[in-house]
Amino acid sequence: DVQLTQSPSTLSASVGDRVTITCRASQSISNWLAWYQQKPGKAPKLLIYKASILESGVPSRFSGSASGTEFTLTISSLQPDDFATYYCHKYQGTFGPGTKVEIK
Amino acid sequence: EVQVVESGGGLVKPGESLRLSCAASGFTVSDAWMSWVRQAAGKGLECIGLIKRKTDGGTTEYAAPVKGRFTISRDDSKNTLFLQMNSLNSDDTAMYYCVTDHGIRPYWGQGALVTVSS
């Protein structure tokens, strides 16, 4: 089974910071990876799918990239609404453990 | 428009059974890989099982915590996915989501809350 690891597990940042979250797959998943944002008590919100496609309506400060089995979610300029937990997800399979983005 | 809607959640006692449904629209369930994802309060997301599309064999796979207790099936005539949950225990208390990919984009339902408590 494919395993996903995420780093860091927690990230403290300030508004305006550039933030990068990494997700590594234990084997090739051919870019079948999505990124979700989740806030307490809410359902996960799709941000990026197929590794780099921005979901409609999601601000362009969010971007995704892939290099082999390493995937990256970047927030170019962190906004107050972005403080949340972020998960990577291999389609129809496992999730990463999550990265909590906190206010510094 | 692709849409999946879960139903059937509720409060059950330990050892009891419950069946969740996921009604699909905008696509044919037999043509899609579909999975069930759950999230307990304060915990991460967990894929507990999937069913492959018919052309890929239509087989099912389950995560270790639910294997032998949960069964995923579908009714093509109703275009609906099911999750039969038996021998429920407190660890199964969670929000359960139906998830599919249509083309290359994932689609999620709104979730169904399952609470296992005496």
C-alpha cells in the first residue's frame, strides 16, 4: 500500500509569509494526488487536484507541484483565512497525516 | 453536475449494525472508483475502503480496522453505493464521506455522522 508522509506536522507562520508543505509518497502515484484544507468542524475543502490543477474558486496564491514522488503545496502569501490543517490524499487511497498551519 | 449524497447515519449501540448509502448523480457508479473516508473528532482523514469500477474488476479493498466488519457494495439500478457496517464499536464513531473521482477531479459528499454509544 502507498504511504504518504507530510512535513512539517505543524507550521507557525505570519500573514504574508510564503508557506510550503511537502507530501512524499512511498511509491509512484503518477500525480494522482489532491490537497485539502480543513478547518475545525468543517468538511475538507479541495484546493488542488491531479497534483497541480487549482480547483475552481480557490485563490491563486495556492499552487501545487510534483517531482517524482514528492509533492508540494505552496501558499505564496499567507492570509488570515488560510490558518487551517492541510492534507494530501492519494486518489481512492491513503491520506497524509496533516499539516497544521498556525499563527506565529 | 457530479454529486454524491450520503444518508443513513445515526446513533447505534456497540455491536449493532448500520448501512450508509451514497446516492450518485451526474455519473454512473459502476464506471467509477469510489471510496468511503471517515474522520473521528479531532483526528485525521482515513480511507476505510474502496470499490473499483466494473471495467477494473469491481473488487473491493478495506483498511485493517474495518476488514471483516464493513462491506462496500453498489446497486447499479439505483446508481447508489453502500457501506454496510457490522459489529460497530466506539472507535467507529466518525463522520463518513463518500468520495469518487470523475475524470480527474475528486468529489465528496457532505458526510454522514455515525455515533456508536451505549
